[in-house]
Amino acid sequence: MEVKKPRIVIIGAGIAGITAAHKLYTSSDFKDSFELCVIEAGTRIGGRIRTSEFCGDRIELGATWIHGIVNSPIHKIAQETQSLDSDQPWECMDGGSPDTITIAEGGFKLSPAIVDPITKLFKTLMDQAQGKTKNKNATILSQQDRERSELYHLSIGSFLRQGLEAYWETEETEEELTGYGKWNRKLLEEAIFKLYENNQRTYTSANDLMNLDYSAESEYTAFPGEEITIAKGYIRVVESLASVLPHGVIQLGRKVTKIEWKPQGFMEKSQRPVKIHFHDGSEISADHVIITVSLGVLKAAIREDSGMFYPPLPLFKAEAISRLGFGIVNKLFLQQESKNQSFHNKKNGCFPLLQMVFHSNESELRNKKIPWWMRRTAAVSPVYSNSNVLQAWFAGDEALALESLKDEDIITGVSATVSSLLWDLKLFNNNGNADSDEEKSHGSEVRFSKILKSKWGSDPLFLGSYSYVAVGSSGEDLDTMAEPLPKRENNFNFQCSSSCSCSSSSPPLQILFAGEATHRTHYSTTHGAYFSGLREAIGCFNIITVWGFLMISNFFVCLYLIFYFRFYPLLIFFLIID
């Protein structure tokens, strides 16, 4: 009987799927032992990595940063492919940011004396939450408060607010601010603190930091070293990994509508246990499937009316998918009509990194011309120094709202916001007195001619941006996300493929999971997705190794039986005549 090679199908051509395919194919000892194909519903590879161009600048609509270059596999690939330098201008090409100014609603430029203590406070609190604080005297909350935060599964949001309250309680009484309109010191400090909370929301994708779990925050691991962007585009990393795959391995435009699997393992030995159905009515059978779709897509797939998995995923897997958080982060790029020099730094002629301090949406003091979706946006800045293209980051509700807004409404809203901050910009010295007329801005309206925005929330292939550990979930849920199906009893129970002629009382591993949401310490990152792809490729190696071993074992058993039954009668004859 002809023995089929195991067939491995990878669903999703993002960095996790392409990494798994690259690892499987480039392992020379294995690539002739199985069939491989990568299925992608979209028209491109890369997934949530999407490099684009806007007004002559190379920009990233998705993954942007290499989060720490020391020991980063992403940085290594970017170096090997000479992607870290480019003649074309690219996002954050100067390796830093332009001069930062912080302006409160009403046009009040805030001095470092006001901003820096809150900046330090927020950083200290986040370092404490992330387990980075070694000096116990540097902590804000008491040991009892921190233990209570962990015991009652408090959120990062509540922890930060406890820290702000503790700061106000211990802060020495300072003279009340003057010259800042209706702003008082406490209102300003709270609004500056909110600015940093909004920044943190874009880092984590959580719509509200009250939903971000405190206990799990210290499990997240960052690589050391600086954070940089990739000059020739993040997509170069994915393209480099995909370049080794033969033509036809990656199949674009194939949307999966249903995945049938055999949780009990009952099937004919000639059948492959997994059947994948596509939107065009075609189907493919597989021995092992690596699913690398986003957590957002998996959340949609476990709904009762989805029918994506048949039978449905087991309860332990579905509950983990449901508990974990998956948020939306979008980027907005805007081209200025012209460089209005009154809004540019006098020292270097660049538009600044403009940190924006707002009244709350409910405040009677707010400027009603500023739209609600701008009030939780922390900053507007050029994509690199001296660029005519500005960018802003949006998270959560406002990120989703941005996707459905018309371009002209976005231009009007951002223009009104930035102009209102800079129009009558009031520059004050440390005493709260107005500076000289020469130092005042002669503001005019900031106008934009065109925009480009990402739409990760409404894209049915992603339904969001990246994962976070929500209150009520834990790092264990990320481990559960990585558990293959059918669930194995221990880490060594790698069963052979159903195409193998061996018999087994346990079902073979059929569905494996990869992607950033399956990595306990590097979730939400491209390198986390990369590591997960390697992990599942190695998992397939283990399965195939067992399969190959059993094939060789069966071969020698057959030789023995042939020898035994062919020569045994002869042996009996000689014994008789003897």
C-alpha cells in the first residue's frame, strides 16, 4: 500500500505563519518528508505587518518598532537583509523624535517644572508594575497596596490611580499655579497623567487600562537595547523569510470558512483527519494544521453562529480565547498643506512632537470644537524630523470610530485640535508670567491636504491589532492558547500522522496554534509571533520524527516477516530429512 507523506497546512501568511513555513522548509532533514502549503485569505503576505508609502515617505500601517535590538531575531533578519538603511525617507528615520512641547487646552505651554514630576511618577509606577524597580524606596505604593493589587486582580488602571492619589497625599504643598486660565495645579497634573495613560493604551491596545490585568504585567518580557524602525520597511523581514519557499506553497485569496477535525481520532487510516473548506467551495485535507490567525478572528470563530470549527473548539480553549483581551490600535498620517513656520521649532525649523493635555469630555471647560476622538490621543508629531507628514496613534473606541469617519471630517477635527492649541499659544516662564512678544506665536490655522489611516478593527481578516491580558484572564490563558488539539496528556505525546500505517489508541495532533497571542512573555509583538512560528514548526518536527521512525520500524518488521515466512518452510524440510 502506498504510504502518503504527512500534509501540513498553515493558515495565515503573517510573520508567525511564514516563520513556521520557513523553518519547516529550510530544515533539510525534513523538507522531503511532508507536503507543505500556506493558506492566506488576503491578497498579500505580512498580516499585521503592512509597509506603505505616503507623500514620498515610507511608513508602517501596522507593526512599526523593533522592541529592543539585543538578541532580537527581527533585528538580526533586518541586518542580514541590509534593511536598516535606505535612500528613501522612512518613518522615524532619525532614530528619535523632534523637540517635545506639551500644551494644555487653551494654548498654555507647560514648563518642565510642571510636566517632569508627573512624567517621573508615571514611569516609576509602570516600572513597579512591570517588576523593573529594584530599589524598594523608589516605589510609590506600599508593599501592602501592591499585594492587595495582586490578590484582588486589580487592573493597571486602578493601580496607576492609586499611585496618583498616593502622590497627591505625600506631595509637599506647592504654591497654586497662576496664569493658566481655569487650569489649577491638580487639574493639570491629572490631565498630564491622563496623557501618559493614553500613551500606555496604544502600547497595550487596551481601550481602558481598567481592563488591563495588573498581575500579568510583570510577565511581559522586553528585549534590551534601543527601539528602532526598519528603513526599507518591516515587510522586508517577512519577504526574506518567504523567499525560500517554492512557488505555489503560499496560496493567496483563499478564505477559510470551516475547519473539520476529529477530536476522538476515529477515522479510516487512509484519511487525513482535518478538512479545510474555502469560500469558493473547494477543500483540502491535512494531517496537521497550524492556525496563525489573530485572536480577534478566533474570538469571532468561537461564537455559536460561526461554524468555523466543527466540532467546536473544546471548552478550555474557547474560554481562554474569550477571557484574553484583543484591542484596536490605528495610526493616522496627515500631510500638511504647507509648513507654517510659526508652528515649527525656531531652533531647527521642525514641527515639534506635540503632547496634548485636554480637559475631559465631560468638563464644562472643554473646547467644544475639539472632537471626542482627539481627546484621548496623546500626541501629534512628524514621522521624522523635518517631515511634512504628521502622525497620531489612536486606541480603543476612538481608533474604531476613526475607521468610519470621512477623510474631510478627520482633517477638520485634527486641524481644529492642533490649531486651538497653537493658535493663541501662551508661553510662560517658571513664574507663570507671559514671555516677551518675540517669543509668542503668531498662530494661524494648521491645515492638512490628505490623510492615510489604518483600519485594523473593521478588517474581517484581523478584527483588531494585538492582544493583552485582560482582568479576569492570566498568563496561563496565553499558554492555553498554544495548546494543540486534540489535547495531549503530556509534552512527549507526539502521535504519528493518520497517514501512517501504525496503530495508535490516541488521536494524532491535528490543530496547532501560533501567533503573538500564544506567547506568554512576548505577546503583542512581532518577535513573539516569530517565536511562536518556530515553536509550532518544531512541534511538527517532533510529529514527523515519530512518523518517520515508525515508518522505518514498520519496514524492518516487514522484511523480517517476509524472510520468516519465505524461509520457514525450507527450515522445516531440512529438519525433517535430517
